[in-house]
Amino acid sequence: MSEATVGRLDIAGRITGLETALRAGGARLDPGAVHQARVTLDRTGDRLRLGAENTVVALVGATGSGKSSLFNALAGMEISEVGVRRPTTNSPIQNEP
């Protein structure tokens, strides 16, 4: 098995475990915690559906700290607009397959 397959199986087991815990806990669980767990499950499922061929990257930092410049340097090309005026990036950059 590939490392990606093993990783997906591990995550799938954790998803199953969390879903089982939510069902078993029922109304005894804090509604806020249940909501957050469900949001996490949804996001995890969305990410898994992208497949192992895709990479999701997040660069986080203060306004004007150079995230777009770093992204361009990592990509080896000018993808994100870099400006002198702050802030420059208005929306996330997505590369749809």
C-alpha cells in the first residue's frame, strides 16, 4: 500500500470513530462541540474527495508580511499578485483541475 493510501485509511478510521462517538453520545454531548465536530467531518470529507493527487496549502500571516511573495517563490512563477500597497490579495487563489 502507498503512503497516501495508508494515510487515507487512518483518517477514514478516525472519521468513523468520531461519527460513532457522536451517535453514542447523542443528546448528552455539548451542542457546540457536536456542531464543531460535524463541521470538521464535513471539511475532512470534502478534502478527501479531492484525492491524493491534490495538495492544499495555506500561508498565514499578517497583512503585508509577504505571503503572496512566498507563494510565488514556492510555485516558481508569478501566480499571486504582489503589490507595494497593502493589502493586495482580495480573495483565495484556487487552481481547479
